[in-house]
Amino acid sequence: MTTTTHETTPVLPVPEGVAKAVTIAGGIIAAASAMMSWTWTDEFPGDLTYYGSPAGLQWLALVGGTLTTLLALAAHGTPGVRWMSPSGSKNGILFAATGTLAVCWYSVIAISVQLGGLANLEPGGFVAAAGSLIAVLGALGLPLDRRTTVKHPTVQWWWYAVAVASVVFRIGLDQGFALTVIPDGIEPIFTTNTWFFVALPGAIALFKLALLADAWLRIGRIERQLPAPRALASWLEILLIIAVFAVGLVAATFGVSAEDGELFIGYLLLVGFTTQALIATGLLARLRDLTGKHRTVTTGAAFAAAAAFPFTQSSDVYTLIGVNILIFATVALGLNIVVGLAGLLDLGYVAFLGVGAYAAALVSGSQFSVFRGVHLPFPVAVLIGAAAALVFGVVIGAPTLRLRGDYLAIVTLGFGEIFRISMNNLDGTSGPSLTNGPNGVAAIPDVSLFGFDFGQPHDILGFQLGKFGNYLLLMLVVTAIVVTVFTRVADSRIGRAWVAIREDETAAEAMGINGFRVKLIAFALGATLAGLAGAVQAHVASAVSPDQYLFAGAVPPNSAFLLAAVILGGMGTVSGPLVGTALLFLIPAKLQFLQNYQLLAFGIALILLMRLRPEGIIANRRQKLEFHEADIPAQAEPADALTKAGA
């Protein structure tokens, strides 16, 4: 006997034809509002004062409204756009409409708050808010995939007590009576962080509202077998892949180049809901099948899109962000071998990045190096950095990898701190003269390969490429090497041994796997890749110092940042750490108010991820089955279904 856990019903009881018409009308209205003025003054970021010329957040409303309209037409079989909804699910329409609503209403609220009231809105702002709301109401009248039952955690009474106490304490800080109960020594902690006593009850209220909304909507997902795609010529499929990456390049460039925090927040809202919409419609699954069929073309298109990014920039301001993302993503891939494949919790991994950086800096001709007369070519310096990290990986791993779990984590944390303190003390006073102590090694010369000076601008194909544009292309080569090493090793015999150790070390050793040797290889290879990236980072930053390599800090790289990137993106995958690193680096860089609370943001993000998607943003099939096998509906389980054991 099977149980039905999902149904296809509307949230609002209106005729489907009416709901379709309302959704399309709302999407068109929201998109059309981008051609109107949203505010009368250019004091709001983006200058939304023009008619017929979208700018800033208006572009997001235009994209969201257009996507909502197209998905509504596609889900109802309109010729020419039916390919956009292979699954036939209407949930994608709701996600797209909700994303448009989030962007439009966020814009209206931001304009009102920053400029001092709704009076600062022009007709376009009201039209955007109304059109996006109409689209959502129409989408709620469509037959949606919904859960029949909803299980929620109970909100205890003390949650509300904490919220009320927080509000009272915040008022007490303003009035002064709360200060009488706070010791003088810690009073600044409360007076300089009064936002917390507003954010806490706000978070509790939002959580409760989210539970109520989920109980009402019951939005779920029914796994449907996608129909066979229309047969296309190979050259046309390749063109489609190229077009997809071209669109991705435009979207990424828009986000990275967003100069204002308001625009970047709207961008994140739209990207998040759009991704959910494309998943619900089955379009991402269809794209995944297409890219899997042409894997070589896909890899080439991805690197070509990344290589084209610096040519879209008029300055090196945002190109530097791209370089740093690639550096830290490369290091995260090395950590992914240790944590994702072998299952070893390393809390001091950033030390290997520092070893590679210092080793390369000392032999690259810096006048602040103790080896001032040594100026080795860049490839040799990189190899020395990687080799030094490899040696440290073996030296540290050999006596410690017989430990497991928390004990290993503590030892690696200690190694990271020992490295930083040692670099501080090797200044000729507290210890031997090697690293110039806390001043580090500065004035590291730019890379020069085959007469090409990476520190100087160059004209390529009619475009001027600056210093960091040159280094971005160099880092793409390094990233390609690391990705190749990771994929080859993960699919090899040693890679399967790592996975076996990660799943159950005792069982793996019982099957003949030498656990210590396998873990040592993982530790050494991960350290080598980190050292390779560190050698490049030293030349990009032109300096290395001990304060760059902390366990946790407001500025990456640090061990907490790298570990969060791997877990957030998806352990054991290639694209997971790349996505995780990009998000964790880009969001604080764009949202200045988050820089001082980066660790808090990491913690909240990881808690939410463990609750909602423990396998990470991008997970392989094995991890999806491991975390969600019990959630698969009984009626959807075929007789020969793949289980964890067969993943």
C-alpha cells in the first residue's frame, strides 16, 4: 500500500484560465514598469528617474517579469516557448513571480526608507509593485505541486519571551535604565550593537511568519519523468551550450559589477528565485543532460566565459574580485580532497596556503627577502611553493593522521596557529631571520613569462587588459590544472578508497585498504594544491604577512572561510567549492555592512544549510540519496531504483 504525499492543486480557488491570464498580465505589467520612472531624484542608487531607459533595479524587474510571462506561456503549451517547461510543473511560474515580487517590493521599500516616504515614488514604482503582486496572485491560482501534510517544529513560548525581552532591553538602552544593570566593563558591547536587539525579535517573527506561510502554501515538488527531448543536430546542441554560458557570463558580470548594495541585494533575490524556477520547470535538468552529453565542450565554454570576463571590465576593480575568487576556489578544491573525499576535518588548512606563498615569495626576487640575490623564474617558484606545502603536509600528517574526528580537528587547528606564530617569530629577534616577522615579505615582483609582464597593461584583440586581468587569465590556467587533478584523482582507485574511508574507516580497512596511507596521500595532495595557489597569490598581492593566514577573520582567506565554502557549495564535487567560494567572497565584498559580521553570517548560513539542504548547494547523486532517500515518495520508487548502495 502506498501513501500519497503530494497533490496538484491551486492555493487560491480560481479557474485555471483566469489564473493564467492574471499571471501573464502581472508579468507584463512588472516588466513594462522598467520603462517608467520609479523615483523623481537621482539620489537613490542607479538613477531610476528616466522613462524608456531601464537602469539598476529596473533591469531586474524587466528580467523577472519577462521570465514569469514566458514560463506561464510555456507551461500552458504555447508554441515556441514550450521547451522552457519540460516538466509541465506550474511551480516554476510561482517562483519566478515571487522573485519579481521580491525585487519590486524591495526596491519600493528601499526608495521609501532612504528618501523619506512613499511620496518619493514615481508611477513606475507603484506599477512595479502592483504588477508583481498581480503575477503572484495569479500564480497561486494555478495547479501547483503541493504537499498534503506539513511538519513544523514547535515554536516554544520562551521564543516569544526572548523577543519581548529583547525589545524591552532595546528601549531600555535608549532610555538609559538598562545601563544600570550592565557592568561598566562590558557596557560598550551592548551600546555599540543595539541592532542585535532589534534583529533578534525580527528574526523570530520572520521565522514564525515563514512557518505560517509554508503551512498555508504547502509548496512541494513532484518528481516527474521528463519527456524525451527533441532530437537536435550536434552542432546545434553545441551552440545552445555556448549560448547558455554567454547568458551566464552576462548575468555574472552584472552581479560582480553591481556598484551599490541595493542593486546587489536585488540581484541575489532574483538569482535565487530564478534558480528555483528553472529547477521546478525541469529546464536545469534538461541542461544538465545536454552538458553531460558534450562534457568537453561544456568545460571549454565554461573556461572561455571566465576568460572573457576581464574583457567586459573597463577597470581592474572588479577583475581583482574575480582573481581572488579563483585563488580561494582553487584552495577550496584542495581542501575538498581532504574534507569532501577523505572525510578528514582540517581546521588549519590555510597554513598550507601560507607555506606555498612564503616559499614562492622568498625565491622570487623581493628586496625584503632574506634571499635577495635569488630571483627564480615564476614556474620554478610555483613548484617550490607546491613542494614546500607537500613536505609540510607529509610532516604534519604522518604523526597525526592516526587520530580521528575531533582529535584530528584539534591537531590541525593547532598546526594552523603554530604556522602563523612561527612566521611572526622568524624575524631575527624572536627567532632565526627568515620571514621578516610581522612585516612579512613585500615588493614581490610581478610574474613575467616568455617576455609577457603580467604587471603591465596589454592590448589584446583591441581590448586593454590590466594587471589583474592578466592574473585572472593566469589563475584560469592554474584552476584548470587543479580541476583536472581533482577529477582524475576522484575517479581513480585512490579516490574510491578515500570515499570508502570517509563512509566507514573500519569497514574500509577490513576490506584491505591501508587507511593511514590513503589519508596521508589525501593530506599531502590537498596541501600541494594549496601551496600551488599560495604561490600565485603571493605574486598577485605582491606581499605576504602572517596576519593573512588566520583560522577566522573578517577578510579571506582563512580556514573558517575555506571550510564554509566547501560545505556550503557541496562536498566532494568540483563546482560546489567554486560556487561556495564565489558566494562567500562576493557577498561580503558587495555588502559592506556584512564585513564586520562575516563569521556571524557564515554561522547563520551553515545552520540554515544543514537544516534545509545538508548536501550543499551543488551535490552529487550519492549525497542526495544519503540525505534524502527517506523522503522519496513510496509511489515514486520504481522496482529497480538506485539506492545509496548502488550510487
